[in-house]
Amino acid sequence: MAVSPLVSHSPSAASSSPAKLRAANVRSSATKPENASSHQPSQNTDRELTEQLNDEVRQKYVKDKRLGEGTYAVVFLGRLRTDPSSFVAIKKIKVNAEYKDGLSMDAIREVKYLQELSHPNIIALHDVFSSKDQNLNLVLEYLPLGDLEMLIKDGNVHYGAADVKAWMGMLARGVWFCHENFILHRDIKPNNLLIASDGEVKLADFGLARSFADPYLNMTHQVITRWYRPPELLYGARQYSGVVDVWSMGMVFAELLLRVPFVAGNTDLDQISKICEAFGTPTEENWPGVSKLPNYIAPDRNHLVPTQGRDFFLRQFPNAGPVGADLLMSMCTLDPRKRKTACEVLQHIWWTSEPRPTDKHDLPRKSGGTRKMGDDLTRRGGEIDENAFKNAARKLDFSAM
Amino acid sequence: MIEDDIYRTSSQFRIWSFTEDSLKQLRATTNTIASERVRAALRRAREARQSAAPSAAGTPTANQSGSEADGKGPGERIIECLTPEEEQELVRYYCEKTVELGETYKPPMPTIVRATAIQYLRRFYLTNSPMTYHPKSIMACALFLATKTDNYYMSLRQFAAGIPGDTTQEDVIAPEFLIMQSLRFTFDVRHPFRGLEGGIMELQAISQGLGQPSPLQPQQTPEDLRRGLSSIPPAPNASSSQSLNDRLARAHHTTREILKSAAQMTDAYFLYTPSQIWLSAFFLADKPLAEFYLDTKIGGPLSSLRTKLLTTLTNCSNLLSAYKPLSTDPEQMKTLRRIAKKLYHCQNPEKANIAGQKRIPAAAMSSGAATAAGTPVAGGGSGESGAESEMERLAKKRKLEGGGSSGTKADDMFGGELVTQRNKQQGPTSHPEAG
């Protein structure tokens, strides 16, 4: 597995979750033929080879109780048949009777990209299998501690700069890995950042992801939830790069520090004006070529907000410290060409300057304490846990974006 | 070696990379299973027919029911199944047809979409046999799936309308799940095209004196690189007056053509990595240029690695240069017609209609799923016997046509518009099947 340039300590590689360790074996990359040729199909010629392989995968898991349901999918708790204490989340994609064009794009994207991405900060897809009636089941890593949004919103949860640094570090490594694999996530926001039982943050929801387009080919600009959408997409850019995700990361960073969304527009237009107020008005001077973007709105000459400098970020985000404020500023640079890439973000001195990031096991968590995952399930619905489950399920539901 | 590590996590490496032996073995296994199932299905059809009409004339099996019990009677002998090699030929033909189908759209589908569809087809037929699922009924769906996975989305309606002939939307989408399952739900295909573009851009930069020295040879200057590039021996079969830019453009084009054809139609993707494939094609296009490029990467201290890599590249180049397009080669087309004729007799009747199987897994089907197919079966009392009789009719038709008429059918199939033929062919079998 590839390692991010700036993993100072890599506890993330050795997970405490048995399910994950086992999954790592399943997805082992060391031996070449994991493929069908290594299987000795049974002499039962009544089932085709593909079906036999599918059966083998399906029989590895036992479906347990339902964790949540959305319009697009149902999420179940699952266990490994051979080790019932290893949990997984089984997401069953609903067959949409309205949609006649086969499997939906959301599902295709999610499966396509998660199959390729194997990294501690990206939700693991252990397996995919079909159940009866041609239902698609995704066996995902079980992430029982909710998401970053829950923590940001809960006033009872207290956290500091070292915790923010730990969370941002995990996010940045996950995003860097996507980009290193030529994949844009295109929907980074706090409630797509789920938390594993050991505190590790995992980037989830790849329903809007896509591979980098080849040069000169267009992509859609209708992606990324509005508050986290960069100005180039709001202006309708059809050719863009990984730094769209970096802008979103910057917004998550700001939100972690402020505990409210930093630029929360009511409409796309409102979002643009709020960005202008906060960071400065995009002009040909600070962003050459911006006026050529399809949805560019010429600013009112009398209300030009100058590009905000370091002082502004320090004032707005005092708890980031001068170095943190500098990193945040480089992530929310208006001109995408001048914005830092995910790799450059990881090379910033903030990560190695004081305070050191909190160890993931010691990060604040909403359910409090270090309960075992098994306890969460045997206990009859404590309120907080119930919410955590609902939340985890909802996050896995791609229609809820 | 971080890029290699990343590649090793890809599904293309984890699931779809093979050694020559493992690939051969997998195909043999698939072929064996499919052959047994075809024979069993045809035997069931024959038995059903015998019990329904013991005195049926014109079927040789009717007189030999005694020797048939052990499955070795003359009735059995006429079911000659395809060999793995014949299956491969047939699939290759439909891969070539996929390129043509993509060409019929306005605008033509991007190369990458067609290439992905071809790799889907090739992967599909590693664990499925054309005797079970005829490539003509899988091909269009593979292309449609590729439009979805490669961000060239068009509606099913639009897609079906673009197919010559009267293929319906349902025809196209019916095998989608079957294909996805056979692809083991991995949709990402890593193509060699992007690597080629990058390599050409690097060479162009070098020719303009803007080259980046390799980290292993930091003493090189952009000027050294530029001089090196301009002093390489001329390409064979090129005029000496050719400018460096023309030479690069020409090598680029030739390589790309190889990647669009030979790299798609051979086992290259199963046996080699994308960068090995484009470099091998580049070697075929302009050897001195390719050698220079390789030197900028792994010259100097890595010469032992270079030797090792060259062996791999040579093997891959040989594979690529051995490719001859089927449709322009009368000799290969003759073989193909023979295979098609043979397939006509060993097509699994129980799998003839994919649409009918939709949402019915094979396990359920074997326990009398005729009722589940939903459509009334022609001439059947109960669902079960109705379907049996349909199968019997099919098998009989095959036998009757065995003499001559199927020959014309097979010829038909490979002339004119492919998909129209597909409908003609499917006509008699487009009823719910049993089994």
C-alpha cells in the first residue's frame, strides 16, 4: 500500500479492527493470482463459474440487523461467517423501478472507484456480491463512530487545534491518495467523513467521483455540495483539477475551527457573493482568465473586496495559529492554479509544527470512552448510539447529498 | 517504486492479470464447464422430445434410445463443442465488431469507451463461454456499460436507437447484471493511451530543450537531452529529411493505432501492464526513439533493470505484431465461419434468451422457473412442460437444419449488418426458456 508523503507515525496501517485485517488479506496485493484461476471450481457444473465465485463471496458474510434505509440503499450490519465478532456494513443497492437504464450512475461510480482505492483514510470496500433478484450488495468497512459533522455540531464535544490537525491530516491523506490515483472525489464535506472505531477518519461517498478527464475534455460543474464548492465550479468551469477537492478541504478545515460552516450560501449566486466577501472578489488581476468562465459575473466596480491576506486568516481563525492560518489560506486561494494541490498541502510545515496531532485513539468521540464495538450492538439502543447508527447509515445513502 | 505499488492495488492487477499458463488454464476450465452444461442441456432437450413424441421422424436419436442412456450414443456425438481456441477467435471477432459499432454513432464513441467495452467482453469470456452466452447478445450491453463507466453517458434509448437494425432497449440492457457479475463488479480498466500521451509530451519537451533530467542522472542538462534526441539513428523506413517533430508525430500516430487495434484484440491487457503495452507498441513504431526514451528513464545505474524490462517488452511487442485483423483476412474469416457453424449446434438452448433470465438466478431456474419467466409459453399446458416442448422444438430445429441451411445462416451472420443478423438469429429462440 502506498504511503502518504507525510505520515510521521503510521498507526493507521495497523488497524485494531479484526474485520479490516482480514479484509487486508482478502485484498492482498502481494500475490499475483488472486483471480479466478486460483479457484478450483467444484464439479457442480450446474452453476457457472461466475456464479460459483459469487456464491463464495456471498457466503463469507451473515446479514444482521438493519442499520438504516434511504431511497437508494438499505444498510445492514453484517458479520464474517467465520468470525462473528468482525463487523461490516452491507449496503444493498435498491433496484430502482423508475430507472430503466440499468444500474444507476451513483452505484457504478461508487463501486468503480472504491474497488481501486485501498487506503487507511478511504472507506474500504471489502467485497461486492449479488443476492437473489440481482441485488447489488457492497460489503463496506464498518464505521460506528458517526462522522465529523456530528462532532462539529455537538457543543458537548470539546476539541482543540491538535485534534483538528489529526482529523485534517487523515482527510488530506485520503484526498491525496484519490488524486494520486487520478480520481476526483467531488463531494468532500464533514458528513462524508466517517469515523472508525479507532478514531481513523475515512473518506466515504464516491457517488460523484470520477477519474481526471484527459486534457481538453469537459466535465460537469454541477458537483460538490454548495457550501464546499470552489469558485471555479460556481462560475461553470468544465475543465478543472484536483484542487476543487482541496477547496472543499479548506472549507472543512475552516468549519472544524469555527464549528459552523464558513461560507454558507442559500443559492449558488449567494454562495459566490459570500465567497467574494470572505476571500476577495475574483478579478483578472488576481485570477487571470476568470472572466472567460461561462457563469462569471462581472463584479460591481464599487464593491470590489480586495484579496484577503494572511492577517485576515489569522484574525478569522486565531485557533489555527499563524502556520495553520497560512495553510488554510493556501487551500482557499481563489485562482485554482495558485491553490495548493493535495500533495503540497501534505508538505506544509503546519503538520510538523507544534502542537503535534492527537493520536487517533485519543481523539474526542461522541459516544465517549473506548467502548468496544460489540458493546454498542448488544446494548439496547442508548440514544447516542442510536443516532450514531442512523447517521452512519444515512451517510452511506448517496441520495441524501 | 510507489507507482508500481499503486498499480498492484488496482483491480486490473488483482483480478485481471495472468501468466500465460494461468490464463490458458482458466479458459480451459471455463470451456470444460460450459461444454458439459451444453451437452446436458441438449440431452435434456432430446429426452423431453422423445417422451413427448417417441416416433418423431427425421431425428437420428429416435432409433437409438438404447445406446443413448450412457450418454455416448450417436446423438451425443453430434454435439461437438467449441475448443477454447475457437471460443477465443469468436470473441476476438466480436471485439472487432465493437469497434465498428462504436463508429456508427454520431459522433463516434471515444476510443477509450470502445476499448473499455472490448476489455469487458474479453474479461467476460474468461469465465463464460460463447456456447452459453453468444457474444452478439453481450457485445452491445458491454459497450453501453462502458459509456456509463467511462463518463460518456447517453440514455439507453439513445444508445439503442444508434444500433443498426431493430435492437430494442430491452435487448441491450438484459445482460447488464450478468456482465457486471462476470466482471466481478470491477469496472475500472487501465488503458495504455494516457501513458503514450505523457511519453510523447516528454519527448516534445526534450526536443524543445525543455526536458527534465531523470532523478537517476541528475548531471544531465536539458541541452544534453535535446542533443541526444536529435542524434539518434533515423527510424527505419523513414525519409532522412524528416524533421524531429514529424518523426514524433508519426511515431505517436503509429503507436496509437497499435494500441487501438492489436493491444485490444490480443491478450496484452491480461499479460502486461499499461506502461509495458504502450512502450512495446512504441518500440514497434520507432525503435531508436523508444530506446532513447527508455534511456532517459532507466539508463545509467539501472542497466540490469533495463535488460529485464527489454525482455518483457520484446515479448509484448511480439504478441502485438502477430495480430492480424480478422475481417480483412480471408483465411481467418474462413476459419471463423466454420466456428460459427459449429457454434450453431452447440449453443446452450437453456441460455438462449438472456432477457428471460433477468432477475432469475440460475439456481432458481434449474428448479422449474418456466413460470417465473412470466410470459405464456407457446403450446404448453403447465409452465414446465410448455417450456420443455419449446426447448425440444429448438433442438429439433437445429438438427433438421444441421445439413445445409445452417451453413447459410452462419454465412449470413458474418456478412452485412451484424445486429440485424442478430435479431434474425434470435427470432426462433426468443421465447422464455425452461430448465
